[in-house]
Amino acid sequence: MKTKLTAKVLAGALAICLLLLTTGCERGGAPAPDASEASAAPAASAPASAPTETKEEELVYVPGYEVYPPSMAPGLTNYPTERSDGVWFIRMAEADGELRYPLMHGGKDAESPVTVLDFGPDCAPMAGMCFLEEGRLWLGMWQGDPETQLWAFALREVSPETGEVLREIPFPEENGSLFGLFDLPGGSLGVCSADGGKMRLFRLEANESFTELPFPQEEEKPSQVTFLGAAGSGLPEGECMAYDREGLFAFTPETGERRELMNWAEQGIFSGTLTPLGLRDGAVRLLDYDYGEYVTLTPTPRSRVKPRQELTMACLTADPETAKAVRDFNRRSGEWYVTVRDYSGGQPFTRDVQDRAVTAMNLDIVSGNMPDLLSVREGLPFKSWAEKGLLRDLGPWLEEEGVQLLPQLRRAGTVGGKLLLLCASFTLRTALGRRDAIGDRTGWTPAEANALVSSLPDCAGVFPGIMTRETYLDLLDPYLEGYLDWDSGTAFFDSPGFRDVLAFAASLPSAESGEIPTEAEYLQNLALADAAEAEVLLGRALVDAVTVTSVRDWQLWDLSYSGKLVCPGLPASDGVGSLIEMRSPMAVSAVSTHPEGACAFLRSLLEVKTQTAYTDRFPSLKSAFENHLAEAMREPGPEEGYHITYVFPQQGLHVWMEDFLVHRWDGPEGERIPRSIVQWYDANSSPVREEKLYAMDEEQRDRLLALLDSAERSTVCDQVITGIVREEAGAYFAGQRGAEEASRRVQKRVELYLSEQG
């Protein structure tokens, strides 16, 4: 397969290599250590010996984990192959301004490596490495021709002892792009390629031709396959080992037939961050770059494996945060494992997909198909389930555990006097403004907001110009809970306050919702993200809607506003302007047959180790939050140095990025030492401002605590109610009815819905 050889392509080899680290088809044909070398997963008893010792009893794979050293970090060891004589790998290096990819050989854990073969700048072994029997080493190569500026793929057989290239075989262009190497049963070389998004499998024949083999994949759910090989797999003769997104499997190369060996999700393993090291006596040795651990999968008689019980979790979509929490729990728990019931079907989570997922999940739950755990996102009829008594009160359990949540977070998860929602961390949805423009407030009504507009020099409005009617309604969804009393089943949408909200929304510019922006519009939005804050700072708008994610994030926003920051939130008729956004909140079914298992999962979210890991969000434990505040208020010493923090606009938000370098403070003696030097950039990556960020003082702390206290509700809302409001508001905006009639229609429809939930 040929492609243009340009400087950009060559320089991009590093990025491609890192991608192949986690998705490639490489195979390490090396011995894996005995299970005693790795800490056994709590889900199983101590691993047994090789599969040949127990032929009649079914074998299962038991994972063991141990931390790998820095020498095995990604980028240092590419295509690592662990053998009895150490670790073989490719390392990227730069010499004379050119990228080079030497073949390295090191001791255990790739210690003290030496160069075996240094390839020239126009040749990169970045398409796989495989040892066959008798020490034969094969490399998959990208080769460039400086004259024709073309890349081609080839296989090279190399002597591990001398580094001599024994032979080279071109890989035909019609076979696709060379993607990975492994050993087939009988000792021949297997070659995987990618061809137009489809993976293909070949065998290298003795006459140096390639025979295509059936690909072992289910057509209805194709995914990336990583081939491990045959030698040392412990599988029956003629079978080979591989894994994909779902788990480990065996397959017969001649027929493509496969049989499943192990499910990743049950053990808390994510295939996307794995790279193989080798096989020996049936044990599989892997690197997990997500956890920084070696993973050793040892075949063990089922009778010696402690069984775990299954917990089910229902969610609208398996967002990364929920998936990570499930993975962590499944990896550590010796009693339970969680399987996720994803109602989005893995589709991109658009509003249409969300609507269908909410309907399907609600039908299941009200019909009795209750999971043990529920991941509660915005849009779910959570309070309706609470009214029906479908959710467990977690307050008594927390008291038994001796766990103290932040009181504000406990309030956000309480319905009808019962604590029904727990989460590991949270953020704050609000709107930021200048104290000298809107006063020292933590909430306001639409009438108050409109009255303040007259104080603006240009009378531009409450929000920056990028705020539209549709955006405001989206932000308003969780505020609609302020017009409901679930305990009494009453609503207040026919109030003057709600009519003020409709009138306020109507005063904003309209935009066609659901339209996909062009590239030019997308780039314009990036620039407007920076302009939105500028409008507030220059007095042409009162507030900008944002999410405050952590103590440090709040400090950076306060610095951006020169210490004049106030957070009134969105204008709402009850004056509650800021909301607590619980990150991946969880509820427990009141009819779960495994309540102790469900609570074990919640306990994993509230462990001290988990809580202290949250530096980019507010932790939910009172002690962890107080520790974050104390650290923010601690004055740094001169020996600590400082970091540079970059602030730039991205997709309508501001992104804070801290560099990894520690800069030594060399200011005058006695001068206050900053924690960071903060540099702001515009959408064109041009610097526009620089400030010093110091330790938080008591006045700043008190203002942050006041903001937290003002957030009296969570962002959880009911899709049916938000849909009613959106529909009737649309008719009002179109001039089909007045504000009073629209509010009465909302009131009547919501009252009917509430009566149906009782």
C-alpha cells in the first residue's frame, strides 16, 4: 500500500505509533510469569498451574495485577515482546532532526536496553513485531522512497543475535495496509491488514506469497481484533488466541470459527488500553496503560475460582465516567460484578436517542424490570419513581457506614425527606458576572435581570450575544423543578413568575435548533467563546452561563474577573440561580435482590482513595472537600516552584491546561509566591493576558461556600415536563398564543401528568 511520503507524514509517525499501541494486532511471543508474580484479582482464588494439568475440568482465566515500572510506559516500549531473555521493543528517537525507530533489547521490565538494529529515517518498523519458533524475528515495516515520495509496506526477517536483515518480503498493495503480526498454528507467520476500514487476515507461505484466511469476527458487531498467536497459548492444536472489544477468544485460522474465553467487562478490563506482551503455558501477559499495570490472565480450574454475583445497572448511555466507575469496581470486587444495561444501544447520544432511551428505560422500570442500580441522568422521571416507592432510602446506610456527605450534596440528592441519589463528585451550573455590575447576589428573577439591563452602557442584554432562546430553554430544563411540589402533586406554572420566564426567553434571539454548524460557523463559535467573557468584562452583558468544576476552577474564574466575581446563575422566578450537577448520580432499587452488592458499588465511589483523586471536580465527601479547600489556601514554599496555566477557548467553553514543568520562583525575598502564572489566549492562539494565581484567602473561600449554599437543587429533571414546557413555549414564541394562555396550558398538562404518577 503506497501513500505520499511527506515531512508531515513522517513526523506524524509518532502519533500513529501511539494509536497502534492500544489498537494494533501485534503479538508478543514471550513467557508470562507465574501468577505468583502478580497480585491475584480479588474475584478468584490463587491461580492454578498450566491447562495441561487439568484436562477434564473447565478452565477459566483469572486476572492478576502488578504495577509496571516507568521503563514500560507507552512511548518508550512500542510492540513490547516479553521473552525469557528479557523484553524486545521498538523505541522512537530523534537524531539530527529526524525520527528513527531502533529495535531495542532490555532486561526484565526493559531495564538497561541496548540497540540491536537502528533503521534509517526512511524505514519505520511500526506495523508489528513477532518472534516465531527457533528465535526467528519478523518486523512489519513502513518504507519510504525519497525520490518518489511514496510509502510501501514490507516484512523483514531479522537475526535477534546480530541484527542482520535476513530477508525482506514486500506486502502487496492490494492486500491493504500492514497492521500486525503473530504466529499461526504450525509456526507460520500470520499477517493482519486494514483495507478500507475492514480488517483482513493472511498467512505467509514458504514461497513468500500470502494466502487470505477467514477473519474471526461477528459481522453484526465488528470491532478491532488484536491477535496474540498460537505458541504458548495452551489451546487445542490448530487454534489461535486473540481479543477484541468484548473479550478474549480462541479461533481456528482455517475456518474463522471462534469460541469465547473471557469477558473483559466482568473483570473491569478495557481492551482499548491493552497491549500484549506474550503467552506461556496458557497464561496471557498484557500491559494495561489505563491503570499502569501488568495484567496476567492465568487459566484456572473453575472449581478453584470463587464465583461472583452479578449486579445490573440501567443507564441511558454508558458515559465514560460511569463506565470507568463500573470498570474500577469490577476490577477490585471479590464478591460482585456489574453489567450495564445501556438503553442508547451505543448510539451517539442525540436528543432523539435520549428521548427513545428515556421511554424504554421508564417502561422497563415501571413494569417491574428493575435493575439493582440506576444511573440517573437528566431527563429521567426520577422523582416519579421516588413517588412510587421504587428507590431505596440511602440515608440509614450512610449512617451505618459513618460516611459524611457535604450537606449541600445530601440536600441535592434528597426527595421527600429520603436520600435517593449518591455520586462521587459534582460540579456547579451557574452564570458568572461582575459584582460592580449586578451586586453581590447568588440568585435573581427575570424581572430583576431585565431591570438591571438598563444599567449597561450599551443596553446589550443579560447574556452575551451568543445566547439564543433555544440555548436558554435547554439551560432552563432543571430549573423547572422549582415550579413543582412532588410531595403534594401540585405545580405552579400558571404563576406570574413563570410568565416572566417565558417573556425573558422570548426577548432572546432565536436560532434553528438541531442545525449542524458548518466549519466556518464552528470556528466562529470558538472565537465567540472568548468574546462572551469579554462582553461581560467590558459591561456589554451581565452574565455568562458556565459550569464551575472545582475549587481551582473557581479560583481561575475569580482571577479572570479580577476578584469581582459573583455567580447569580440563570434568572429563575424563585431566585435559585445555581444548581448542583451530580456527576453520574446513582440510585438503588428498593426491590433489588442484592442491596448489599449495590451498596458495595456505592461504597467504592465514596472511598477515600477515590475521593482524593478528584482534583478536577468537587468531591462529594465533606472531609475530601475540606481538604481541597485547605490545600487551595496553603501558601506554597519557594522550593515548590510554580506551573504555567494556559487558558484558551474550545467549543464554547474555556479550557484550563497546566504544563508539566516546574518553574523555580526567583522573585524578590519576602514577595508572595504564586501557585501558577496564568496566561490567556484567544481563538487564534495569541496571548492576551497574564496574571499570578495565589493561594485562596478567607474572603474567596467564603464567597465559594456562599455559591455552594445557594445551589439548593440538583440538575436532575423530568423529560416529560421539560417536553411539555418546550412545546407550549414554542407555540408562544410563534405567536400562536399569549404568555398567560401558554402558562395555563403548561399547568394543566403538568397537573395531569403528576396525577398519573401518584
